[in-house]
Amino acid sequence: MKAERPPSWAVKQNGEKHRKMNAVKTAVLLAAITGLFLVLGYLLAGPTGIVIAFVAALAMNFFAYWKSDSLALRMAGAKEVTPEEAPALHRIVEEVASLANVPKPKVYIVDTPQPNAFATGRNPQHAAVAATTGIMDLLDERELRGVLGHELAHVQNRDILTSSIVATLAGAISMITWFGLWFGGGRDRGGGMIALLALIVAPIAAGMIQMGVSRAREYQADADGAKYTHDPEALASALAKLHSGVQRNPMEATPMAESTAHLYIVNPFAGGVSKLFSTHPPMEERIKRLRNMAYGGNITAQ
């Protein structure tokens, strides 16, 4: 027997509850990773280190705010296309942007057989979406609309800036621990052992925090994108195809590629350690939630 669908007011109330929970969770995790960065500064250079770490965090966040979008597009090899060059893609982007109530973003194509897509930009007024040639060959129009709904949900929710800041701080934490190990910061406070402990623990902690932020944002974008397009099954079908497509055409796991992996709708790497520490939720769970949403249930974006 088909489960009775909850009334629309209950679904909306539940969605708002999860949105607020995710906002609180994201704020706590952002504070945690910033605090971890400041603690490392203290361990490696005392009170002066806190000041240096604080100034560095401000500088990196300033850079992430203004430049992370153009840097991500350049690193992906994305090329901006006009409506004349990619009319179908532009038409779908414009349609979904209207449903999401955001300005139409710039449209880019990445020439690669891997089927994937990402959005970037510090706010809806300065956003871009990029689709690979692989994803346009693999998905039908309905599925591609579902994917773009997910990406524009990230734009609407301002997830890109949050994820870029977290990724920047996580990368900086890894670098500062290596610096402390090789240059002997904090030796007057037990130095070598502190640096060694920081090297082992801090990057793992930063990675776990980044995973927490990114996974919560992915679930929320799935839910919101499906609501914009009124078609959760289309996104579920697209995710299943993309997961298989990435396994056939994985991205090479270079440090540069890993720094932008969190932006893509599916993890661009295949299995192994990259799967264990992936910033993306398990694909099976994402598809399950979307299909629950499609067939009368409600998605829990947490």
C-alpha cells in the first residue's frame, strides 16, 4: 500500500526545519575549522602565531571571496559559451534559473569525456555553471535539467563561497603543519612532538570538517534542486548515470584537481582513498532520498 503523502504545509515546514539545521551545522563547522587554524598558529608560534594565523585566514577568505570562481573555472579548463554556440544548454539554464528565482548565470563547457557539472560564484549575481561535454552526451534533457537544478540550488543557497572558504582553510592547515614539522615551530613548548601531532591530527580533522560541510550542502542542493524542477526522479536517474560514467572516466587525482573536487555534482575520482574521504555523500543514499521524495515521501537534507 502506498504511504499517505503528508500535507503540503507539513512538507514545507519540514524542509524549512532542515534548512535551518543545515545553516547552524555549517556555521558551527566553519567556526571549528577557523578555530583549528588559529590553534595551529598558537602551537607553532605562540601568541604571535594566533595573530599571524588570523591575518592569514582573513587574507585567504578575501581571496576565496573574490577569486575562487575564476580560479575554479580556469583549473577545470572551462570555456564560456554563447547562446549561439550552445543553444540547448543555455535554454535549460535560463529555464531552471527562472524556477530557482536567481539571475541566469554565465554558461561554460568543459571539454572532457567525464560526465560532470559544477557551479561557482560568490553569490547569485556573480555565478557560473559549467557542464562537461561528457554529461551533455550522456544525459537526456530532463536529466540535465535535474542536474542544473541541483547546481542552481548551490547558487541560491550561496554554498559555493562557503565550500571555497572551507577548502582554502583545509588546504592551508595541511601546509602549515608541514611547515611546522620541517622548520621546527614551537620547539620551546615541546616542539617536535607538537608539530608531529599537528601533522597527523590537524589535516584529518580539517578534512572531516570539510566533509561535514560539503555533504550537508549536497543533500540540501539535491532537495532544493528537485523542488525547483518538480522532478526528483530526473535527478536520481542522472546521478545513477553520472556515478557509472565517472567510474569509466575518472579524473586524475592531482593536488590541483583535488582542491576543486568538492564543486562537482559527483565525486570526479574513482574509488579508493578518495572515496573514503570524499566531500560527497554516498551516491546510494542521495538516490534513495530523491526517490523517496519522488514517490510520496519527503527528503531529509541533513
